Amino acid sequence: MMIVYVTFRLLDLLQWLLVFRALVSWFPQVQQSRIGELLYAVTEPMIAPFRSLLMRFEALRTMPLDFSPLLAFFVLEIIKVFLRAMMYG
């Protein structure tokens, strides 16, 4: 049971890091700080596959918004739902 709890907390932490990265992206001076670099180093491996997937669509390539962090956030949430269903349902 402890492993499940730690897994959920880790997934929650990753989701919060994605949210913070999205917020930091609005402030260039924070992006270049140590905190910004740490956020990018931790979250980029999660976001990069989704970004390459979304870049296959012409309409998403020309948009000024990057939806890959949002997609990564939702995938983490889906993983949590599946884990909850496996454990409790």
C-alpha cells in the first residue's frame, strides 16, 4: 500500500511541476534561473514526446500555444485513474 501512495504522490508532484513550468514560461527571467532550468530539466523528458506528436499536425504547428504540457498533464491523470481502478476497483 505504501508503494501505491508514493506512486500517487510522485504523479501529483510531476503534475504540479508541469503547472509551474507553464507559469514560468510566461516569465523569461525566471526561465533562465536555476529554478527554471530545474523545471525544464525535469519536465522536458515528459513533454518532448507529446510535442513531437503534436507537431505532426499542421494546425498545431502554426499555433502560438504549446499544448504538449497540457497533454502530458492529462496523461498523468489518466495513469492515476487506471492505478486507482486497479487498486480499488
